[in-house]
Amino acid sequence: MKYSKATNYALHTMLFLAAATPNKPVGVQQMAEQQEVSPTYLSKILTKLVKAGMIESASGANGGYRLKRNWETISFLDIIHAIEGTASLFDCSLDHGTECMIMQVVLSAEEKMEEHLRNQTMSELVKKMKIVL
Amino acid sequence: MKYSKATNYALHTMLFLAAATPNKPVGVQQMAEQQEVSPTYLSKILTKLVKAGMIESASGANGGYRLKRNWETISFLDIIHAIEGTASLFDCSLDHGTECMIMQVVLSAEEKMEEHLRNQTMSELVKKMKIVL
DNA sequence: GCGACGATACTCGGATAAAATATGTCCGAGTTCTGGCGG
DNA sequence: CCGCCAGAACTCGGACATATTTTATCCGAGTATCGTCGC
């Protein structure tokens, strides 16, 4: 079990956009180069983020992707869910009469992790980075 | 990102063995039937648990799998690690000079989850079940 | 009665196959900016 | 000087191709148990 590379790219892209924050959109090519992915593939990932309402795309010359106004409130979990989907880690495949206790344990563990990811926003991370620089 | 079905089977099998606890080994066939998996596949999964030192196998007639003596201390995390491996959820694919802050956040979230799974033992779960029954 | 022997019921582990998912590529279509050209 | 127009620079999104992982099956080999047969 691992997070997909797509999630990796999505997180890095969001961080990049949040750190750069010019109001001008940033082209896919530039970001793809930086992360060593093909532009078309990255674009596909970013489309998911657009649909999730985190960023917006601008067509045409000087087009690209740009954070939406509400970006300060976006958490890690939001991004991860946008890419990986919101399905839970575990599905008990067996139907024993009562609720599956194994599933309860695993899901509550998952909830612990999600809680942590929900409390981390991109904007906080950017602040920390700027202190370091 | 999801836990594999193999993990699912492994957890259920361990719980079953812990709940049954006859000193006689239990055959794969019986457990495979219960979980609706093919015996050979389940056997392959159980081999991993054997290698991890959680259960032991007995060949021959009346053979099967049996918990080892230390089973009371086995946690959910031990079982999951035995099946899924111990690699972490996230690997930053990009080499920015400093440590990747994204990775730090995700890994500390993962740690929260693992902590929870480490504190849940099969034997505790069995106790709870017995109260319910 | 006792020990050897063979049939039986298992597990073991490697080879292989099928299926699902993740990753990546290609291309046609639509959109916006830019620069040049004509009025 | 001003507006129109064509081309360049983009993104969009679907169809397609490849790689990786997961899930599953098959089968030959090894091993312990049990019953039987011969002594």
C-alpha cells in the first residue's frame, strides 16, 4: 500500500503554486520540467484538482494553472482525496453477521491519520518554508 | 490507495485462529472455505505470516496452521507489515536540496495511524468479541 | 502383539496466468494572446 | 492611429499504450499420520 506518484505530483504542484503565488497562471510545462514528468500527464492530474475546485486553469497563450481564492484553507487531506478518491483503506470482504471488528479498528486508525492531514494546510507549510529560506 | 485483500485475509485468519485456539492445527481448506478464497492462495498469504514468526505450519495429515506461543503480543501493525511490507506510504520523488517538508507531514500522519494499529492486539479483540457473544 | 510399509491428507514453494490499477503518450479541438497588416 | 485577422502558444479531454502490482491457479515435491499386513 502506497500513495500513488500522482499524489506526489499533486502535492508538490500545490506547494509550488502556493509558494510562487503570482496572479499570473503558471504553465504546465514549467512545472512538469521541474518535477521531471511529462506535461500531458501532469496536466491530467491537475485536471482533477480543477474539478475539486482548488485551482483553476486559463486557456490560451500565457495560460496555465492558478490557485483559487480559497486556497489558504486547503489541507493535505483535501488534495489527497482529490487524487486518490475518498474510499476508505479497508473493506471487510467477509460478511460475518455483526459489524466487522477488524474493520472498526483499521478505520479508526485511518481516521487518526486523516485528522492529522486535515490539520495541515498548504499555506502553513509555505510560511514555515519562508522562515527557512 | 487501499490495503490489499491479502491483508484482509491475513487479519481475519489471525482473528479466527486466536478465537478458536485449539492446540491442534487448523487446515487451510477450512479457513479458505470460510473466507471464500482458494486454499492455495490463502496458503501463500499464510506463508508470509509464518516467515514473520506469528504462526507455524504443520505438514502431513491433520496438519495446518497454529498460532505461536507469543501470539498474545501480536498487534495489527505486525500483521499488516508482514503482508504489505514495511515501506512507508510516501516517497518524495523529487530531490529538492533540503528535506522534503511534504514528506515530513505525510510521514508523521502515517506514524499516527501506525501508533494506533500498534496498540491493538489480536488478543484484546478476542476478549471483546467474547463479551459480545 | 509389534514393527514396517504404503495410502492418504496435508503443506510448501516455484512457475505461470489473468486481472486490475497506475503510469504515461498522442492527438484533435478549443481558447486566448500577440503581432502585423490594411484602412 | 486603430481595428481586424492570422498564427503562435497554450490548455482540455478522450483514446490509446505500457508497466507494475495484485490476485489467483496449477502442480510436483516433501512430510506426518493412520491403517494394514506380515512376522
